[in-house]
Amino acid sequence: MALAKLGVVVLDCPDPRALAGFYAGVLGGTVEGDGEWVDLKVAGGPALAFQRAPGFVPPKWPAPDASQQFHLDLVVEDLDAAEKGVLELGAKPLDAEDRERTFRVYADPAGHPFCLCAC
């Protein structure tokens, strides 16, 4: 028996509204809130939340000597089309050169790693 259920995944960042806007551009959904805490409500899926973190330092990818903390896997139909879209929204490629793989790794505008996966 579970003791709890997952409420929301929260990403620390310097600008919650801006990062919620980035992910709304990637996932769709509605951005709610302003200031220290912002929610992204996604129809038919889990919500993401964004919390202001003064002194935020983004994780490094890859960094065998440092933790990446976590990353999001985002499932897509077309890797090339999704890549074009996330780059236009402000993502940066971290490990996207191998075009034979079923995934590519990017950083969101605050530096959190995420993967586009055609799995």
C-alpha cells in the first residue's frame, strides 16, 4: 500500500514564470501564479511547479564528479521537429550530436537537463 501519491515535480530556478513559460511552449498547458512559485497545469498529465531559488546553480551535464540532480524525459513523435521547437524556445543542446540514438539531451533556459525521447 502506498503511503503517499505524487503531487507535483518542482524545479528550482532563478525566474519561475519564465521557466514555466518555456515548458508551456514545450508541453502546452496553462501557467498559473507569479513570484516565488508558479505552476504549469498540463491537460491529461502531471503538473510541474517552479520555485524561485536565490543563488541557483544549474547542474552540469555530463559531470561524473557532480550530481545532475534529476532530469525530465519528454516523449516526442519526431525528434528533429521537437529539437527545432525547443531550440527556438531557448533550450541549449548538451548531447544531441548522435542522430542514430532515440534520445537527445538539452538544457532548459535555467540549465536543467532534459531529454527528448522517441522511444
